[in-house]
Amino acid sequence: MQHFRISFAVTFILMAVAGWWGYNHGGVSGLAQALWITAVLGIMEVSLSFDNAVVNASVLRHWNEFWRKLFLTVGILVAVFGMRLLFPLLIVSVATGQGLVAVWQMAINTPEEYSRYLTGAHAEVAAFGGAFLLLVFLNFLFDDHKQLHWLGWMEKKLNQHGTESLAVLLALAAVFGCVALVDNAEQYKVLTAGVVGVIVYLAVGWISSLLEEDEPQDDDDTTEAGVAPVLASVAKGSIGGFLYLEVLDASFSFDGVIGAFAITSDVVVIMLGLAIGAMFVRSLTVFLVHKGTLDEYVYLEHGAHYAIGVLALIMLASVKYHIPEWFTGLSGVAFIAISLWSSVRHKRRDAA
């Protein structure tokens, strides 16, 4: 439980703030409602981002202490306040042409209008996040450094014939398919957002490799990292790796923000609930790293990446079709659960 002490402390403080906010706006009933919705949003965020924690841990376990501490201190501030508060405000600010202060006042005073502008930008954000996450999944699937193959011969064949170029090609094809789903008025925006998602993924890998090109490479460490060639240096810890995990978190977090508005339009309660979830996701990441869980349960990382692949497809499809949040959350949990079960069976076979 020591890995979750800070998260529980932060939860207590944020729940108190939520209760105070609800009481000031609706008395005792408002207090109870705010506490309940905040708790629900926190649980929803953890369920949607559990696979994110596993992938974070798979990268973070190979970093040195400096980069770990930076990710778990500065990174949590960026995740909580940047991605779950400032980023949605920036999207509405761009959509309306208003300043951040005016958009914040809109979110507080007229949350329905704020929600309408934010959800109106869902197609572009989904295209960006979907393209980025799809590349995360495909490059893991095509990574020829992997020694274990969860899906047996089929995954092994994909390792042999898949390349980073094929991953980019498939991601761009998915973006064009996504563009075909939306109206003509939105096609250019969706196309631009999807292509930018691909560019950001490649740029992060390039920046990381550029910063570390003079460092000696250890083939064994790279193999253990289980990451694609473009992100091999990310596993060593660098500003590129830090940016990679933050963009990954942003792709997950905005999906949670949009889903939160289906539960409540109170932006303060949304921020508090998602912040609680983000804290527990970070604590879970630390727990997985310190306990060596990914080394013990060898297919857990596979399950997390397959869950990310499904989430990417859901996000791309969501530009036109509404996919319930419960389905998104349960699909990720299902892959994690199945991969955990496969890992246990693998351990028993080795022991036998």
C-alpha cells in the first residue's frame, strides 16, 4: 500500500474540495452528488487508463532514477492540470477564438455551452489520438526484438514481415478511412489532426534518438524494453521518452474528459474526479515497476498494447459513431485480464 499513500492523501483532499464545491452550489444534496460523481469519474479514469499504466511501466522500468522522478513529479502535474484542465480549455479557446480566462468563465458559468464546444471538437481530437495510439500498438506488434509472442505463430509472422514503414502506412490508411466517415465540412480538420498524430509519434522518436545518438547502445536492454525501433532510445529515458509518455497520456485522458461530460457538465467536478484517477494510474505505474510485475507476468504488456490497439480503433470510429464509455473501459480490462491469465499459465508451464 505504500505506493498508493500519496494517491489516497490526494484523493482525500480532492474529495473534500468536491464536497465543498457541491455544498456551495446545492447544499447537502449538492455535496452528496458531487462526492458521488467525483468518485465515479475517478474509477472510470482508472478503468480507461489501466492499460496506459502498464505501457508506462514497460517503458519506465528501464529509465534511470532521474527520469523516473521527473515523470512522477513534473509528469503528474502535466497529466492532472495540463491534460485534464488546460488542454480542454485550449481546444475550446481555439474553437471559439476566446481567451483562456473567458473560456474558464464559460466552463464555470455556462458549462452546457462549454461542453458543446468541447464535444464539437471530438472528431479532430479522436483522429489525432487514434492515429498516435494505433502507431503505439502497431510498432509493438511489429517489433522484431520481442522474444515472446502472445498470439503464437500469427504474431511471430507479423514480427517477421512488419516494419515501422508498414505501421505508418496502416496508420495513414486508417486516418483516410476515418476521413471518409465524416461530413465534407469536417474532412480537412480530421485529416489534418490524424496526420499530425502520425507526425508527433515519429517526431518524438526522432528527438529521442537524436539526443541519445552519442550514447552507447546495449542490445540486451533494447530487447528487454519490448519497444519498436523508432522508440528504442525512448526506453533509455530522455526528453523524447518523457514527451512520448505525456502524449500517450494525453491520448488517453481526453477520451476520459469527453466521456465525463456524459455524466456531468460541472467542469470542476470533472477535473477533480479525473485528477484522482490520474494519481492512481501514476501510483499503479510505480507499483508495477517496483514489484517487477511485468517480468513476472510476461504477457501483461502484450494485453495492454492490444487494449491500446482496440482503443485506437474505437477513437477513430467515434468520429461518426457513438461508442459507450463502458464498452471502451471493459474492452481494455478484458485484454488485461486475459493476458494476466495467459501469464499465469506460462509461469505454471515453466515451473512444470
